[in-house]
Amino acid sequence: MGGSQTWQQINGTLASVSVGGDGTVWGVQSSGSIFKHVGGSQTWQQINGTLASVSVGNSGVIWGVQSNGNIFKYVGSSQTWQQINGTLASISVGGDGVVWGVQSNGNVFTYAGGSQAWQQVEGSLSQVSVGSALNIWGLDSQQKIFTYMPFINLSQPV
């Protein structure tokens, strides 16, 4: 990359940050405090609750995990967190609303919104990252890289 691109420091401190496909930015401080970036004013708005990590798909799809593994989905209309059954060590949300997570033992899950249930996916990962339903990547405990290939039918020509 050439040119004059540079990093611009933004006011505030965070332990982790997540950006959605539409530019929505949320972050979590090491204390667990949650913040949403307000772009026009270049400020941070504190959001009620505490999380260890947050994942943003877009402005309407924000999920988080607490340090004890509890899972939450942000409900923007009521500005509250809805607890989701199950426990995860980490979570990732795609711009299309697809949600995947990993437990501390390496079990991998995807959330089926219609049935509001987690479905275990074959394999063992230490991290998963979701761009969309068709763009899912993961790392295992040996740092090997994997990509998930949903709906691949080898008998059909591409």
C-alpha cells in the first residue's frame, strides 16, 4: 500500500473493538464497560451492561460474551441486552446477521435464529471470524487456518 494513508488516533481507550460492515463501531474496555462510537460527533456513548468482548455485524446486529461465557444480543429498539441460552468463549457476527461462536473447549456453534438455538458444527477451533454466511474462517489450537464451506455439493458444476 502506497500513498499517504496513516492511522488517526481516536479519543478513548478500549481493550477490544469491532466494526460492522456498515461502519458501526463498538468496543469494550478491560473493565467490561461497553461503548458505541458516535461517528458524527467523534465521541463514545456508554452502553448499559458489561461484556468481555463484542462483535458487530451491522448497526442492528450486535452480540457479546461476558467473561463467564454468558451470551447476549443487543436489542436496539429497547436499548437492552437479551440473554441467549448457552455459553461461549468468543463470538463473531457477520454483516448478514449470521452468528458463530467457540467454547473454551474448542466446540464450534452457529446460531439458528429461526429456532433460537445453537447448532454444533463439526470441528474444533480456538477462534472463529464471520464476514457473512458464505465467508467463515477459523483457527485451531495449533494456529492452523480453516475456512468453512457451507452448502458445497461436489456433484454440481460450478
